[in-house]
Amino acid sequence: MTAFHEEIDVDRSPEDVWAYVIDPSHLPEWQLSAVSVEQLDEGPLHPGSRVKVTRRVGSREMPMTMECTECEPPHSWSLRGIDGPVRGHFHGAVEPLDDGRRTRVTMDLDFEAHGIGKVLLPLLVRPQVRKELPHNERLLRNRLEHTAGGPQD
């Protein structure tokens, strides 16, 4: 069982949704805590590729490296944190609805704590994530459904 499980349905094709959510550069557009993203490998996200995400946690900015552990286009992808005191484990899935006219995005997120992270996780990280997730879902849905010409704009 994961700590956080979210599903949203969007009025957008699975191909458009996949193209947007699989591109790490879009994270700061729809995740409130994501300050910046740097892809550390060339080309599209693939198993073994790494992404450095700087997130605002409380009043601090914390860089963390995520490694792609699964990428099954256009259906699912997984990332895991490989450094820092709090390491996320994320799994996302894209499922067509209504003969491909709409899409369900499923997101599962859990964490493991190391060192000071054992204090930060229950006191700061989990409460922040719980508060942020509904906003992130709205931002993602709005970005996908209301961007003129498609999510790549």
C-alpha cells in the first residue's frame, strides 16, 4: 500500500497526456514544491536515467536525484529517490477512457527516510504533500485541458 494514491480524469488523449507527464521539465508547471528540474541524461526518460529535482520543503530548497526504474510508453513510469534524507518512490500510469478521448492518470507516492529524514518525513514532508496534492491535481488537469494547442505549448 502506498502513502498517497491519486487518480484524475482529464479531457485529453492518452498520447497528449503521456507526452506531457513523462517530460520532467514540466514538473514545476504543475507541482507546487518543484522549483527546478535538471535532466542528467540525454534523450527521453528511460530506465536508468536520472533527474535532479529541487523542491521547496518548508522554507528550504532541497535538491534530490530521482532515477527512472520503469518506463513503459505510453502506459506507466516509475522513479525512485537515490539521495537525500527523504527519498520518494513514485509510480504513474496513463489509461485511456472513452475510446481514447479522455485519460485517467494514476499516481502513487511513498517515501523512505534516512538520518534526519526520519524526523522530517512525519513532521514536515508528509503534511506538505497531503496539502499540496489537491493543488497539483488541479494544476495538472488545467494544464492538460486548457493549454491552447496542447500541453507542449
